[in-house]
Amino acid sequence: MKCSATVNGGSDSFSRDTELGPSLVPQASELADARVIYCAAPAMGHNQESHPECNARVPAILDSLQKMELTPEFRGKEVIRIQNFRSASVDDITAVHSSAYVMGLEKIMETAAQEGLIHIEGSGPTYATATTFSESMFAAGAGITVTDLVVAASKITANPPSGFALVRPPGHHAVPRGPMGFCVFGNVAIAARYAQRV
């Protein structure tokens, strides 16, 4: 399986070796020079207008990073933005969340497609649209990708970069059995469990 990344405007490949344990192996010397690695998953289809957590959030932050000149275009090798990355697998998600929750969420996507918007049972006003499941898997994949790259960088430099995944739906409140506080999956916990496993 391949995961390609855009590094400073060019395309570099990072390969994922599933037989030896998934890890992204950097093929770009820029990884050693980077101070920050980040990626974004804006989940534009996961949206409820006028909700505190709507699809305007990630684009607004990306615009601010650009205006503050904190992007690869302005910072060169210091900043790497990963543009293409894989979604998390169901196994990645069920390492943290119950299978019943994950499978149930996937099943209700058809209902969300018909109704336009539904509320997911759990704590807090967490909603779902027809794209919520796939976009939540992609958001969790962003965290895994950043984790892989920071760990890979730490193997080639004593001063590895920091990493962040700017994602929606957010994932800091979700609990093992369900959503909480606008969050569908626990993205940080998923990335941490992934790091423990591999």
C-alpha cells in the first residue's frame, strides 16, 4: 500500500509496509529538516449550519496559517503539509472503539443520506450526515499518518518535528462506546493506540 505526500510543493512517496508492521518510511531528506508536519481533513460533507462545529472551521484555520505565513510556501523545508493520506482502517478504529459502535455508525449512514442529518446516540449534540462515517475514518487516518511521519523522523534526526492533524469531525471527546461532544471517533486515542501496536 502506498501513501503519497506533497512535500514543499513536490510529490514524494512514503511506503507503508504492512508485513513488517505499518510505518511510513520517508524517502525525502526534507523530513529531517522539518520542524512541523501537518495534514488537514476538513470533512466538508459533515456539516450542520449554525452548529458550533461546522465545516467552516478547518478552512478558516488553513486560511489563517497562510496569512500568518506558516505554510510550506513561506517556511520552505521547516513545514511539511501532507496532502494525500489514507483513511484509518476499521481495525485501527476498533482498537479504541467498540465494534458495535463502529458497525452501527456505518449502518446509519443510509438513514443519514435519506434524512440529511441525524443525531447519533451518545453524550452531547453529535450529529451525522451521509458522509460522516467516511470522513471520520479519513480524520483518524490523518492522525495515524502524522504519527508515522514523526516517528520516522525521530529515527533519522535527534530533533524530530512536531506534528498535528487538523481534522473534522473532531475527536477529543469520543468514548469507546460512542460519540461525545461533537466528536465521532477518538482520533488522538486511535493514533496513540496505533503507535503502541506498531
